[in-house]
Amino acid sequence: MTSGRGALTVAHLLPNRADWLPAVRAPGADLLAGLVVALVALPLALGFGISSGLGAAAGLATAVVAGALAAVFGGSRFQVTGPTGAMTVVLVPIFHRHGASGVLAVGLLAGLVLVVLAIAGVGRAVRYMPAPVIEGFTAGIAVVIALQQFPSALGVAHAQGDKVWQSAWDAVRQFAAEPGWVSLGTALVVAAVVLIGGRYLPRLPFALLAVVLATVAAKVFHLDLTLIGTIPSGLQAPTLNFVHLDQLGGLIAPALAVAALAALESLLSATAADSMAVGTRHDPDRELFGQGLANIAAPLFGGVPATGAIARTAVNVRSGARSRLAALTHAVVLAGIVFLATGLVAAIPLAALAGVLLATTVRMVETASLAAIARASRGDAAVMAITFGITVALDLVSAVAVGVGIAVLLALRSVAKEARLHQIPLDDADHLAEEHELLHDHIVAYRLDGPLFFAAAHRFLLELAEVSQVRVVILRMSHLTALDTTGALTLRDAVGKLEHRDITVLMSGLREDHRRTLAAVGALPGPGHLFDQTPEAIAVARELVSRPAESSHR
């Protein structure tokens, strides 16, 4: 049976005919979007390849091989995969410690881990990502992408700084010392054309048109602009020569870190793409599967580990992509450029591409969603702001970890407030007035509502321990929704304190799973004090209080 379920799971992860129906019906928009994304991805692939330590050719190989496989096997119709800045930060220390072969081996191992996570269904966990974290992350990434464009937009060749905001500030400082107005003007004009044109004529590929016009203007008017320049051509033949068995043991931990980053960045990117497009929803397990295959294959061609890239994915969505054909076209165009057209691409000004990305960041941010979350509650607004700030100041992984952590604490606090201990009246309509008074003075019944877990346990203990001047306490447990070990231990302590004061504790309506938890920690009341129905407990309580006080407890 297990193998059968596994086969069904793997079959679910594989491509199907429905993936390509939109592309077959109207391929034009996807082809244009893929072309635009390829032009945007080209300098990023080159730059991230160089930053990782393996060189520009490695970045191109990643964009082509990983981009194509993730487009076909991934779970998002819009996701564009390739080398990213966040991944480069993780790869640099691996390169310094283990060399180029270590980086390639780490990518291969990380790909295998991602495939295992996909088959195990781990990708679905991202559905529980709080909306304030996603919105804060998306807005933060938009700012990071914008800051990454400062050097190219300002005409600064070498900006210093470990963090994006540091290099952006250094670029501004260098620009202030020696202004390069041509680069800045080119970036701003391209961004304005993309934004204004996209607003009034969204079906036209203004990003592509703006880049072409800027390239022609730079050539005709001999503008002082930094160009992409010479790029390597061709891809290396696939090989496994980088795998050294004696190294693998030391690469497991880095591979797990790379896999975690690839999964997190790819799933968040796919989620952000869903929010930018109407009526779409990615398959998280398929996305992990596609990213896993991409990372297994890319090192064979000398490529670095890849993830879903939010910047290129956003360009893809905003350029009018409708299906995964756009991402596949992006990889095919890059392959064609690598083999056939390196000379033409070399003439594109970097400032023009910076303008496209600046326009993309403006369109990435959904101000209505940000305002809605900010108005919803102060806690959600704080989570969103903190996630945004850490994304810009530090990195994506730290931002998501802190954002989710704070969101979880706020959620636990909110849930804990739902736990209630209600005193309820006994149904004494059939008794004489004297018996009513006796019941009122000596029996009290409480109904436990909501969850009893570690976040609410202390308050519950204080409330129940304050019960006094009674001889029997009935705890109605049928409305208890959740019970963890801390809650069970707290209940045991409360029952123990009451019994120490000669107060008998009866329980009714206890669910079987809660019964097992209480039994495991010794929190169940004594023999004959546990009932399925509350009326049975009330009847026993009346018998107890009708006896002399000294005989009710020994």
C-alpha cells in the first residue's frame, strides 16, 4: 500500500496536459513575456554567477538548465528560476571552504533533498504562512531589488558593501562625488516608459521596447553608458567529475541549508506571483519537485544552485505571461543568446535593465493589501513591518523566521484568550428550596471552553485554584477543544490543590484523546469520579453533599 501511495504522489508531481493548454491557445503573450524576462535575467545570471565564485558561465548555465526544468516540472505557471542574490550569499562561504566542486556537489545534494521534501508533501506547509509575513516579505524584496539597481542606474561600476543597502549607499556616495547623469536619466526614462505605457496599454511589451530604444540611442548618440559587454558562449558538456565521495560528509549541512533556502525562496516567490495574478494558485509540492530536478541538473552543466527568483517572476507576470511557456521561453532565449547572439546582447546598457527592474519593484507592491493589513490590527501591522525591515536590512531567511515567530506568538496569545472557565448553574428545578440552598452552597460546576495549552495554562490554574467554600467541583470537559501536556499537568495541579482542601473533583464529557493525555500525566480524578454525561456527575455530587461533611472524605 505504501508503494502505491508513493506512486500516486510522484504521478501527481509530474507535468500534465492541462499545464500547457493556455500556451497552445494563445502563445503570443507568453513568448513576448519570456523574451522580456530573458533580457532582464541575462545580466543577473552573469552577475550572480560571478559573485558565487564560479564565474559568469556558471550563472548562464543555471539560468538555462534550471530555468527550463523548473518551468516544465515546477508547480507555478509564472515562476522563473535561476541564480539569485540570496543564494549567492550562502554559496560564497561554501566556495571559499570547499572550492567550485564543493558548490556543485552541494547543489546536487540540495536538489535531492528538495525532491524528497516534495514527495513527502512538505511544500503544503507554506499555506500556513501568515499574510502579514508574505506582504512584508514581498514589499521588502521590492525594496531590495530597487536597491540592487542603484549602481547600474547611477553609472557606478564598483559599489562596496556586504549588504544591499550598504552597496546602494556607496553607489549614491560615489555618484554624488562624480555624477553620471546619462545613466540615471536612461534608467528613469526606461522606468517611466514601462510604468506609464503599461498602465494605459498593458498588452504592449513596453519593457522590451524601452530596452531596444535605449540600446539604439546609446549606439547612435555614443552615450557614455556601461554596457553588458562580452559574455561567454556555449555550455559545458554534462559531467559528474565534481563529486568526490570523501567530501560529501562535510557537505551535508551546507546542502541542507541550501535546500531550505531554495524551498523557502521558491515557495514565497510562487506565493507572491499568485498574489500578483488573478485566479492562479501554485502547487507547492510540485514546485519543490521542479526546483529539486533543476538543482540536480544544473551542477552537471557547471551551474550553481538555483531558486525561484521573485524579481524575474514579477517581470514575467507584469509582462503579460499566461502560462509556464513564458518561463520556458526565457530559458530558450537565454540558450539562444549563449550560442548565437552574444554580440547583440553585449550592446545593451545596464542602466536600461536597471530601469526595467525599478519599474517592476513599483508594480510589485500592492499598497491596498499593505493598508488593509495595517488597519486590521496592530499585531499584524507590527509583524509586516518587522518582516519588511529585516528583509531589507539582513536577509530573507532571517526575516521570514522572525516574522513567523512573532506571528505564532501573537496567534498563541489570541488563542489563549479564548480559553474560558465558566461557572454554570445546576438544573435544580425538581428540588425543594432547602435543597436548592444546599446545592448552591456546596456544589459548583465549571465548563472549560476552548483550548487548554501552555499559553493559557497558568491563568487557568489561578482561576480554578481560587474556588472555595464548596465540597464538590464538577468540571464539564465536552467543550474543551485542545489539550497539550502543559495543560494536562496544570489541570493535575489544580485538581490536586482542590482535593488537598477536601474538595471532591468530578469530570464529565471527556473526549477519548483528552482522557489519554490526562491519564498519561496522572491528572484523572479518582475512581468513580469520571462520567460520560454531566447529569450523572450532578447526581453523584448531590449524594456527596447530602452526607455529613466528615464522611465525604477520608
